[in-house]
Amino acid sequence: MRLTERYRLVERLDDGGTMEVWRARDELLDRPVAVKLLTPARAGLHPAFQRGVNRAAGLSCPALETIFDSDQTRDASGRLISYLVTEFLDGTTLADRLRRGPLTAYETAGLCGQIAAALATAHAAGVTHGDLRPGKVVLLRDEVKLVDTGIAGVVRSARGPASHSAEVAPVSDTEAADIRALGALIAACVTPGASEELSALVARCLSQEPPSARRIADLLARDDDPPNQTFAAGPAMASTPQRTKTLRPPPRRRVPRPARLAVLALLVAIPVTAAAAILVSAPRPPVSVQPPTRTEAVPPPRTTTPDTRPTTEPAGTRVRGALGQLRPIVSRGYASGEIRSDVAIDLNNVITNLENDLTTDRIVDVGRRVALLHDKIDTRRRERALTPGLADELNRVLATIQA
């Protein structure tokens, strides 16, 4: 199968419904390439796709994939096809790597520092990514590559009404969306509570005024590691089990001292509400729902006679247990690509807000709040912003609160 007279399509690697990705051969220069085709059914996206490619083509950063060619052609039926040709990255995605387990704080700082540097280069040129997630990060033998910069937001806009293209939102808003997605990415890489420095940085990324990508790259920079030595060789893609990528054991100092001090300094400036929204927060203490009219210092002893006062301890126990299960499900779903980054952030914020309300003296209508969360999950599933399987798993946990 050929694309024009130059590119021979060898193997289809991905068919997301909007854009097909092929392993191909550039027969003019005799080299492997990746060809990305915008499907004919998405003809309305062709102008935005081409503009995104043109902007991204001028970027130069080691952590950004190299663009070789882009144009439009027609298929056998005469339908217009936009295509993009990039370097072929023979590696594994971060999503595949995280299915084998989390990274260390040191590994996360190195990997996400390179991603932040790539975003900083793009943002400086007025280009945004638009759909940053583990599936858009490719791990190679000695480097990290962020793919689809400039076009990911365009492709994502075709997935459902809740998505917005970078062509619609102001650049400043889409840059902030990239930073929040980077915060979620950092959270997905490490075990909850593994690093107070990274937890503080995640909270700062998710705040109303996140730092710039350049600032984040500087905070995560490591001056005690040789260039391009973050990864060691090993087996990688699911389709080629004989090859994986393993991360080098961290040196004695997990995060360099300058970055440690700078990130800790951010924690002081983070509002309590923002810190509470950290996706990787440590396990919370037990939460109970306090009845508003109860004034006794010591709870009355249990008796065998009926007690007509509101007994909120069982509900509080169910809420505590359910909320404790929801957060890891959301993080795991984000790492595996089953939930979109903005939806993962939104659900974690809803969970956090309910936890916070339960620790106050205010009356909390748990049933109504859980029903609203059910509706939000079902709406996002209909918009294809999270998979049916993940939605069912979240709803099953929520059902234990109302049981």
C-alpha cells in the first residue's frame, strides 16, 4: 500500500478513529518513517490539522519528534486526506511502561523534566500540545519523545462535545491545560505519597495559576546525571516482547538539591485547597460524618433499644472506604489511557471536595453528591472521555456508599 509515490505503508500501528498511524518506508531516502493520516471522515479538521503541523514543524527540541513532511492527497474514492510524516520511534509508550508499575521519584523527575522542556519550547513558539497523556510519550533507549505536538488537540476535538480544539481556546488557556495535564502525568508516574517534592509540584500545576513549562523544567533539571542516560536498554513494546525498556536504578540522591529546595519552596505558596487536590496525596485519616446537632463530648453507649438519632458512622465508613478506592482507579485509568487527562483532574477534584466537606461541621448530603458524581461519570462515558469499563468500575465503588 502506498501513499503518493514516495511512502510505502508497511504496518498500521494505531487506528484511533480520527487519525491512523502507520509504520512506513520513505523509498526516496530509504529510511523508516511514521505516517499519520487524518481519516477522510474528518474532512472538517483538515485546515486546523495543517495549521498545527506547520507550526510544529519549526520546533527544535531533543524531546520533540522530528517532522519530515506533510501534505494532502486523495484516496481511491477521491476523498481528501491530510498526512504527516515523522521520524519512526522504535520504543514503548509511557502508558505501556506504567502498566508494569510506577517509577521512582528520581526517574519521574528526569522523564517529566524532559517533557516539560519540550512543552517550554512549544509554548515559546505559541504551539500547544492539547492532549498530553502517557500514550503520547515514547521511551527510547536513551531519550524521551513527546509526539503529536500541535495536532493532538485538533485530533482530540473530534472525540466528543466536551473536547475543545487549540484552534478555539486562547493560547494562554491551552498552555495552562498542558501544564495541568503535565501535573496529572507526574502524579501517574509515582506511587501515592512517594515524594513530597513531586506532590507539591503536582499541586502547583493543578492550581489556578500554574507555573510555566520552563519553570517546571528548571525545577526538575538534574545536574548529577550524564546526558541521555535516563534509560537503559531492555525489552519494550507489547508487540515485541523480546524488547523492553527498563529504567536505570536511581543514584543516592533521588532529586537534586537545587530542585528539592525550589520545589519545597512552592509548597509554602500553595493554598490549602490546591494542596488538597494533589493526585498523589498520601492516605488520608479516617473520615466520619458528624451530625450537626450532636453536642455530647463522649458518644453514648450502645444499647439494644432503637436509637432515633441520625447514625452517621456507617455512612462515614462507607464514604471513607469508597473515596479511598476511587482515587487509585482514576490514576490507574489515566496511566493506561482509559480516561482523558482533564476528566481525571475533574474527578479527583470532586473527590477531594467531598472529602474536605466531610471534615467540616457543615451538613453534607452524601446521597446527592454521590448521585451527581454518578451522573458526571455517565456523561463522560457517553462523550467517550473515559472507557465503559472504567466507568462501570467507578460506579460499582460508588454503589457501596448508597447500599
